[in-house]
Amino acid sequence: AKTAIFHRQQLLLKDILTKAMEPFAIPMELKEQKLILNCTNEKIYVDDQWTMEAFSNLIKNAMEHTPDGGTIQLNVSENPLYTEVIVQDNGEGILEEDIPYMFERFYKGKNAKPESVGIGLAFARMIITAQNGTISVKNHPDGGACFTVRFYKQII
């Protein structure tokens, strides 16, 4: 297997997230779902195509597990150590027994769709961790899943 090559550069996170959201505009409209991006001018040092692919997987996952008329939010914040993106939906959440395995290749949670292959979240994690990032998941207290992605800044 070939190793993925990352062409990292300083980019506006808003541009990457906006591109990652585009393919889901029509399917979400059909389900009357809202996708809200709360982002200003945060920059991250990443490969735009690979990073867009990772966020597309997270958005697709959220869309599939959010009920018709539901909401998905992408909330961006930053501090001196990292830039953080929280992808939150108001779906059924994740069974506690599935959480430790969510990022393992070919793992399909109990609530997975029959057509799910179980590689999207593993692929997203590979892309994020290869670029000095981390990803974690938990259930939001108000319901739904909450994926937290952090890209750590280059400390010089």
C-alpha cells in the first residue's frame, strides 16, 4: 500500500469546511436538515484536499444519524496550542459500548446503516493524526454525537 502524501500549507479553515459541506447541500435540503458553520478566520497548517475529505466523512456521518429537520453544527475555536472543530449533531447519539471502537477500521456500530462499510471514521482519523491532530467522540449531554478535532499548532 502506498503512503498518502500530504502537501501542507497555511490555509483558512473556513474554506476547507465550506468545501467539505458542499456535496451535502441537496441531500440535507431533502431531509430539511440545517448545517451551521460557526467559524471566523482561523488558519491551520494542513493539506486542503485530505483535510476536506476527513471533514466530509464527519459531516456525512452526522447527516446520516440526524433526523429529518435536525441540525448539524460545526463550531470552530482556537487557543495558543490548537485549533478545534466540533462537529455536533442532534441525532440518536452513539451507544456507550461503541465509543471505544468508533475509529477502528471496519468497525460498524450497532446503529450503523446496513450499507455502512466502517471505514469513514477510521479514514478521517488517519488523515487528522497524520497532520499533527487528534479526534475524539462523545455524546452531547443534550443528545446527539459530538466529534472533536484538534489541529495542534507548530510551536517554534
